[in-house]
Amino acid sequence: MERALCEDPAVEQAVVFPDPTTGTVLWAFTVPADPERAPLPGEAVRLTAAERDALVAPLEEQLPDWAVPRVLYRVSVLPKNPHGKIDKRRLSDWATVTVTNAAVVTGTAATGTGAGRTVPGSPATAGKAATGDPGPGGEPLSTVLGLFREVLGAPELGPDDDFFERGGQSLIAMRLLARLREFLPSAAGLRASALLRCPTPRLLAAALATAGPQAVTDRPQAAAGPREAGPQEAGQQAAGLPR
């Protein structure tokens, strides 16, 4: 995986390892070949969806879906521990700081609170931090958004962000469904295929709020409009995620 990433002329070095929190998503940290593109020392800048897709496209042709990193960061250097090995814990800490700062900025912009204000960690509260108070009937979106953020490890994720584009795969989908069933009675019969039809928090919450899980599991595909499966979704199907 690391060798494949380094085949890109824009990448000088790379390291890949599982997300230290859940172990279900592969993280990749890359050092750019052009020093001008490197972030400040001690910072990890998350690649945009377009940057990530361009970088992992060759990997998707060579490797199984589970072996393709879905969360990628750019760093100025790969730090070493006292034993001379890459310090993955320090890289994880840099990524955590990046995510935390993004969450603070997002919550401040949406609610007008100070940067030092702590936001409670419940799924509903986490959803409101980015969208503001959804008002009457908005609770399903707050809860769904909070759970998307929890399982993807992305506090800055928005209501219209795609589950698969943000690193979602079959194991994370199973975890998300389990968490949704815990918090929303309408999700009791929800199946994994729902995420292929409604891959964003807003779409899934709207479907659950209006007609329960039947809105996303029993409806013919045509009713949702034609939608071609992209490379990542095809990978989910190949990995056994039902459609």
C-alpha cells in the first residue's frame, strides 16, 4: 500500500495503518515531494475528497477494497520514535488535533459560541453543533448526523457529506446501523442497502422521518432517480455490502 502511494510523483513518503480508535478504517499519512505543499511541522492536513480520490484511484485498481486507505493526511515529515521506527502514535495525535480544531471551528460558526465552549458528546448534540438547532422535527437529522460523525471519526462531517466518500465501508456501515437502531425506533428494520440509496445524513434522516426504514429498503431503485455506483460504492458491493 505504501509503495503504491509513493508511485505517485507528488508523494515522497507514506505510511498506512489502521485507525487507532476503531481499527476498521485505514489511515494514510503522506509527505509531499514538493516542500511547498507540506504543512507546518506537527500538523496533519486532511486531504480533500478530490485529492484523496485522485491519489487512491490507482490503488483501487490493484488492491482489494479493505486494503485501500480511506482517510488520508498530508504531513511535513514522518516522525520517528526512539527506536527509529515511524511514530504512529504521534501521527494519530496530529490527526486528532486537526479533527478537534475543525470541530471547534464548525461548531463556533454554526452556533456563535466561543472557541472554548465545550459541546456535549451525545449524537443529537453533535449534530446540532454543525447545523444549528434544526427546529421542530429536526431531531432525526441531529441524531443521524451525530452517529455518522461518531462511526467515521469525523466531527466536522456535514449533513450532506457522503458516507462512502468520507471513508465508509462495510464494517463501518454495520456499526452505523447498530448505533442507529439504538437511538431511533424507526431504524429497527434498517438494512445496509439503505446507505447506498441514502448515503448522506440528511437523506437518511429524511427517509426515516417520513416513512421509517421502508423508505430506504423497500423502494425500487428507480424511485430515487438513476444513480451509477462509483468506484468506492462498487468496492462496497464487492466487499459484500448488499445493494
